[in-house]
Amino acid sequence: MAERIVVDPITRIEGHLRIEAEVKDGKIVDAWSSCTMVRGLENIVRGRDPRDVWAFVQRTCGVCTSIHALTSVRAVEDALDIAVPPNAEMVRNLMVAALYEHDHVVHFYHLHALDWVDVVSSLKADPVETSRIAQSISKWPKSSPGYFSDLQKRLTKFVESGQLGIFANGYWGHPQMKLPPEVNLIGVAHYLEALEWQKEIVKVHTIFGGKNPHPNFLVGGMACAINTEDPGGLNAERLAYVRRLLEDGKRFIEQVYIPDLMAIASYYKDWGAIGKGFGNYMSYGEYPTNGYADISSFKFQPGVILDRDLTKVHEVNHRNDDIQEFVNNSWYDYSGDGNAGKHPWEGETNINYTGPKPPYKNLDVDQKYSFIKTPRWKGKPMEVGPLARVLVNFVKGDKETQEEVNAVLKTLDVPVDALFSTLGRTAARAICAKLSSRWALGFYDQLILNIKNGDSRMANMEKWEPSTWPAEAKGVGFAEAPRGALAHWIVIKDGKTANYQQVVPSTWNASPRDPKGQRSAYESTLLGTPVADNNLPLEIIRTIHSFDPCIACSVHLYDEHGKHITQVDNISVCTI
């Protein structure tokens, strides 16, 4: 008989996510993903000036803030046929690249690594052997026996005091933890180093966008002026500082992140056959290098791969009914047929919560069971994220992507099918970070070359005034957020926002079943996953974390009798 396991909330993510899974004979036979929060920013921006919407929808998430702002201004620019200057395009690319580097490193070390790294086991490590292993996989300077010995002493004090701090409540000693103590100690050391590094790379956003989180954007370009001599503008000193930050980021990714990933993955090759899912992958593409309208110039190419077929890429069209959202299993209502899908330009966000009130044991999955809508591409569920980006580029023949993928497969000695897995998803994120850190230096060089050639333009204000706009216009902005395909659709009428819909990566991956009963990515990839201990379902966490869920939320607290204690409100919504 199957046993129902509930993991609620999934921790080390942005927001509130509940996973229910049925386990029979040690394997998951069914699963449900539920987002237990409310989304509503689409309603908040109605009636507002389209040029201001980016500042509201940027609050969709407190982690990937800049990418929502960028997607929003792209939607307005698309609706009003505004082309941004080359300098603004390069600055936007640099901000996306800095986001990728920051987000992927933080995810690997601070959100996902503790699913594989046993912190307590590292206390048994031999610092001399740890140093030997570290120096054999990387030339990173912080790898002496004394360095690891000092760190081990600090950890020992934590454990002996009974106060593990940031390392509390882990799966230490779980039978699925396979790393030797020395590799565990390397992972813990770099976890702490990544905490220091991550606060540096975000300074790229501060320099170009004025602040982080929530840097400034502008319909028509960027709100930062180039003046190499003025201390108040993008002067030579600040631009040189950006270069240093980018070089440091590339070094950390290549000398710390990638070697650690490969060292850890070598002990978990069996996860190259776990977490496969349905095999459909979609990328919208990112990093335009010749104008946003020229999709062929994107460094990450757009496309869809079906049924794990690595011989063909299908085109993505955001303007027709290829993309639709359903609410049959979501706590929303649509006008008309509630089981019919709607293209986002006609989309609605009508909240209608009919679910159980806490405390409750299980969701009633025969009814609506999530606050996430269910998007589909030509009626098919899609997985989005780093793996989709890498696979599309790989199949389209991008040489750099192919080299990085083949290097990972060769080093781990696994077949190409291992990409379709929890392990492959985690490796693809590192490949995205490495490519982005390399391409960022190219974007920077192009920006400097433009400036040297006398081009200081950063914004196109020709169509800034509403008096120049048509009475009605529709636009779509799309991007590859760190967690995958992101798009915002806007309808503008009489100079105001008439409708606005966001379909974000975690909407694709975490959504409930559609009217055909098709599972989305989270639910699908959990099927067949072995579970060693139903009371400590680490295996569920590993696969779900490989997507890096980001579900910004409101927080509600109850006592054991269901009495409401307090509430912390946040207008954020289901996010990347």
C-alpha cells in the first residue's frame, strides 16, 4: 500500500511550496506540487503608466529582481516599437550575466549543496588529505592544510555547542550521503567563501542600476549616463571596477564552483538516472548582441525540444495560442469555460480559494490544489531552466556549449542521457554560469569599444511621450531568467496598462495538472525516485532543489489547533 509523504514547506527556496508524494515499495509512484500563496501583481499594475510597470513587477521576487524589470521594459518596448541603443543592450546583458553568476553560485552552495554535502562528516576529515584533493582539482589559492584545519576547528566549536547556526536541521548522517569527509570539508569551506564572494558580484547592478536588489531600468534603454570624466556618471574608474568584478566572478566560477560540482557529482553518478520527467524543454533565449528583434544574435538561443529528441529544435512563438494558461486545478476562475486555456494577452487573474484551511493532513488533489496556474506550449508541459537553455544551444550547434557539455560528460564518464536528470539539471546550471562569466567580458569589451568610438547613447526617448503612442498596443517581453523561460505580456489602451500577465519559470515547472491530467515538471520528475527513509525524504528535496524553486509568498502562522497567530504580508507572486 502506498504511503503519502508531505514535505511542507520546501526549505532553502524563495517562497512557500508544498510537495505531496505517494511512496510504494521504496519508490515514488505519484506526486503533487502545490504553491500555497496568492499571486496578484497583474491586478495591481492595471490602469498604471506602462513606463512605470517595471518598478512594480520587479517586486515579483526578492532574489531575481532585475530580470523581471528587464522583461517588463522589453514588453513595453515591443508594444511601442522602441529599439534601445547598443550601449543599453550591452549594459542589460552585463546585468543579466551578473545575475546568472550570483544566482547560480548561491543556489549551488547555499540552497542545493547541503543536499549532497554532510557538514558533520567534515569534522572527521584529514586536513592534509583535504588539501591534496583540493589542489588536485583546482589552482584556487585557499587550499592549504592549515586553512582547512582552522576551518575544521571552527566547525567543531559549532557542533560541540549544539548550535549549528546556518548548518542546523540538515540530513547529516543520511544513508544517501556518500561523500568522503575530505570532500565534505571542501564543500563547507567554499560554502562560506561563496557567502563573501556573492556580495561583490552584485555591485555590477549597483553601478549600472543604482542599487541592489531592485536596480533601476528604463523603457527605451538604461538610466545610467556615460561620462568617463564625471564622478557622477559611468566614469572610467567605475567601468574599470566592473571589469575587475567580472574577472573575479569568472575566476571563482572556474576555480571553485566548477571543480566542486565535478568532485561532488563524481560520487552521485546514479542521480544521472533519477529525476528525468517527461523530456520536453523550452528556452526563450537570452543575451541579444544585435538588437532584441534579431533572435539569431542571442548567445542563448530560443527553442523547444520534445521527447528528449536531440536532433530537432522547434520554434517558440509568444504571440499566438501556442502558449496558454489553464486554471482547472488552480485557485483561480476564468470567465467562460473554466477548463479552457487562455493566451496571456487575454489572461485573467481572478482569485478563488476553495482549498482546505490549516491544519490539514493532505490536499484534496481531486479538486483545485495550487495558486500556480498551468501553462502549456501547444498543449504540452514544458521544463524550463538551465538544462533547457543548455540543451537547445547544444542541439543548435553552439560550439562553446557543446564543448562544456562534452567536458562534463567525459569527466564524469556518463552518457548523454544523464543530462535528462537531477544530476544533469545541476550540471547545466554550472555550465550556464561559466558561459555567462565568459560572455560577460565580451559584452564589457563591446561597451568600452562603443564608448571609445564616440557612442555614448544609453536611451532612445523618441517614443517616450504617450501622445506618440497608438490608441491600443500589445507587447511581449521575454527573457531567460536564471530559473528559465520568463515572459510578460502587456495590453496598452489609451496610454494605460489594460492587461498584464506574467508566465514565469516556476509557473511552468511547479504547476498542477492540466485538463488532460498531464503532470508538470516537478510532479513528473519525482516519479520513480527511490526513497530510503519516508521520514527523511532527502531524495525529494534533491530533485526539487535541482530546479531552484522560487515562489515568493505571504507567510501565515498557526498554532497546533489552527488558531491564526500573525501574518506577514508581501505583495510578491509566483516567481522565477
